[in-house]
Amino acid sequence: QVAKEFTQILNHTTLNNLNTLELRSAVTSIVETVETSLLVTFSKEPQNQNISTPELGDNTITLTVIDNTMQVPCSHVSGDRDGAILISYKGLESMLNGSLLGASGDNDHKNGEAMNSPIISGAITSSNTANLDPPVTFYLKQLKEVPPSYTLKCVFWDIEQKSWSSHGCETKKSDKVNNTLCVCNHLSTFAVLMAPSDIQEDYGLVLISRIGLSVSLVCLFLSLLTFTLCRSIRSAHTSILTTLCGCLFLGQLLALLGLHQTGIEVLCSVIAGLLQFFFLCAFCWMSLESALLFMTVRNLQAMNYMTSQRSHFPYVCMTGFGIPLIIIVISAAMRPDAYGTKKYCWLRLDLVWSFLGPVCVFITINFTLLVLTFLLLRKKRASFNSKDSSMKHTRLLTIKALSQFFILGCTWIFGLFQFGSGSLVMSYIFTICNSLQGLYIFCAYCLLNHQVRKEYMRGFRRFSKQSDLETTYTNTMPKTLKSAGNTDQTFPNQDKIYENIMSHQEFSTFPMKSKGVQSLLGQHFNTSTATIPPRKAPNVFQAR
């Protein structure tokens, strides 16, 4: 009778062709029908037998079906008509998956869970099947080997929520090989899910990450100012570096401020998508910068593309931003619910390879171009004299090539090994190296660049002279001249004031075409412009 009712359900249900909501309802219907039918049949036709077995010595009843075992304390089946039932559903686990974990419509649990045991149902004829004390014990056979980065979780099928739940069940280490021990205080339909291990936040790791990201953001901002304001170093190369720094700056700023903004689901999904876009753009521009370095090494004598301010930069932008955008659109179209997790505004594990996959491709491209660059450098080094100017370019490019692979994505390789027993160590290495990426760029392309250092010194001297000039003018100005509201007043000693100001040494080197100085002099001496009498400068200023 039970088999007949179960067959009728299967004949009207095709689990493989159902969506998630329909699958939840179908599983609930199957479980309820089978359990109810078995209990009714068991109650109508009781079969009393005398059992002699050592397993009853510890006051438990042990039932085993296809390597799956249930141990029920005898206190739960103490009545004359009480009994226990164990059911195993052969092959049903292959039609279900871990996406049914959690309530319907709840996406927080979709983290790559998978079934790793047969599905069983345990029942007793007693009316009390909840809050059992002592609890019921299950040994469920594992279907596959558990990877180091995964853990096992005992779950049951919640009839009301129509989903898997772990409430009331505890997962323990089993003394049996390839078995999972589940201890539950209620009876239902049970299984074992294999889920990725939760990453426990380490306070030291969080502190290093925040400090490192803050330092990196400051360095990236200084690099952006340098590449934008220093006109003498503008080229196709600096244009690519500027875009690269911009992508890294926005990505790291968003990671620092928005990674934990999980309160609003829509906002968290947007942050996750933007993080994926900015970091993919950074990797894509890293590959473009490596390609530019390779093309430059191929033509050491000309170096025209590296230093040229005229280039096909708009077409390069289409590549640098277009490829990541295509990846994001495809990922969002396939899994729009996979952006944002319960703890972080980042990709869920079942979609994270839409980021890690392209990252591996970009790193491979960078590594390949770096090897080819070294081979070309070695070949060209033999064809140039040590005093040749091209040899200096070769040395410079060699240094850039050494830092290139480390700066442009090599540190992300450590992120691929954050699994297993050494995951914490790899996490520290990855966090330290990657969060200080902005510092690497600022040192390699700004502080170690002779031309950029000259621009820094020139700007510093200009700022110092302007500050000294303002201080000198303020100190030599009469008190009555500093009063406000009397700009049209004529001073009887203005000739002496003018002579005193002009005799100061700082004015001999300051260009009097400055509009600020002309305005001040014209304001207080009734003239529109100030003309300085010819004055021979000391030799020290002539030498400058």
C-alpha cells in the first residue's frame, strides 16, 4: 500500500523539470505521504517479535538500511503498540541540492552547498516526536570525499518552510569511517550537506587590511595627482597608469567602506557588482600595461609609443572597460541573486569563479608577456654597448619588468591558496601584499622616477618662494595699510613703503607679472599695474 501511494506521486511528478518552488512543494509532498502511509500501516498491523541482540543493552533500538543507521532510545517507544521506522530514499539526493537550504526566497544560504548522503526518514509511532530527550542518533553514509575547505552539516526537511534546516541537529565526528554522526532532538527527514567552511574573521587580519587599504588609497591618490598634473611625463604609458590607479582607487575605497554594508540587500548587490567591475578593470589595464611594456622593449631605439602623447587611447579604453563589462553582464544575467552574501557584499561561492576565472587569465597574460619581455631584453643586451644610451633604457625596463609582475597581479596568486590548514597564513600574505598595492605603484612609478622627482622639487621650490613672498609682504606692510575697508585711501608715506618693499631681496627673483602682486600694488598706489625699476640682481641669482 505504501509503495502504491509512493508510485502514484512519482508518476505525477518529474523532479528534474521543476523550478525551485515547485521542487520544494514536491519534496514536501513525497516526505509527508511516505511517512504518514508507513505510520498508518504500522499502526494497523503491529508485529510483535522477540529480539535478542547486544545492541539493546544500552537501552536503544538500532535500525539499519543500506549503511544508514538510526538509534532510538527505548524510552521513546515504551508503549505496547509503539515502534520505530527508518526509510531510505534511493537516488533522491541526486535530484536535490543545497540551494534548498533556508526558507523559500532566502538567498543567504546559497553558498555552494551540496548533498553528501542519502536521504532518510526516521519516525516513531509515539505522539511525541519533538524535543526528544535523550536525542536520536543517526549515522549517514558519505557519498563523496570531503575537501579540506568544506564542512559537513546535518539537516532535516522542514515541512512548514519547505526547505532544509539545521535547527535541533548537531553534527559530530563519527567513529565510523566515511560516516557522519547526526544527533537530533526530533524526528523528520534527514540528510548531510557539504558546505564551504565559514571564514572566521581574524582581528589582526582585519586591522592590517584597514591600515593597508588606507595607506594604499593615499598612495594611489598621490599617484593620480602626479600623473595628472606633471605635464612633462604625460604619455600613452602614464595614461594607462592613470586609469589603472583610478580603478584600483575606486575598488579599494569601495572595499574599505562598503564591503560590510549588508543591511540593504539591493545596495549590497550593487556594491558587489561594482567591486567585481573595478577589480576586473584593474586587471585588464594591468595586462594592457604589460603589453605596452612588451611593445616598447621590442623597439628600444625608438620607444615612440611609450613616450608619445598621441595614441589610440580611446580604443584602448574600449578594451580596458569593455571586457570587464561583458563579464559582469553575463554573470548578472545568469545569477542575479548571487551578488551579495550574508556577511559580505561580494560574490557567492557558486559565482566567484566569474571573477577568479578572468583574474587567472589576466595573470597568465601578464606572466607570458613578462617572460617574453625578459627574453627580448636578454637578446638586445648583447647587441648594445654598455655606454650606449639604449642600454640605459634596457636597465630601466629591466627594473620595471621585475616590479611589473609583482605589482600587476602577482599578489592575487596567494588568494587562490586560501584553503586548508594554511589558509590563515596565506590570507595574511595576500592581505599585506594586496592592500599595499598602491604603495608599490607610487614608489615604482613616482618616487623612483628621476623626472617625477624633479617635478616634485620644482613644485616644492615654487610653493616655498610663494609662501616666503606672502610672509615678506605681510611683515613690511604698515599697520594702517592692513586695515580693512580703506582701499581707496591715499597714504602720505606711500613712496617710502614702496621703496621699502622693492628693496627686499625676495622681490629680485619674483616675476612681477603675477596678477596677485599687480593687484596689491595697484590697489594701494592708485595704479592698475606695478612697474619695478630696473635693478641689477646679485650674482647668486644670475647664476640661477
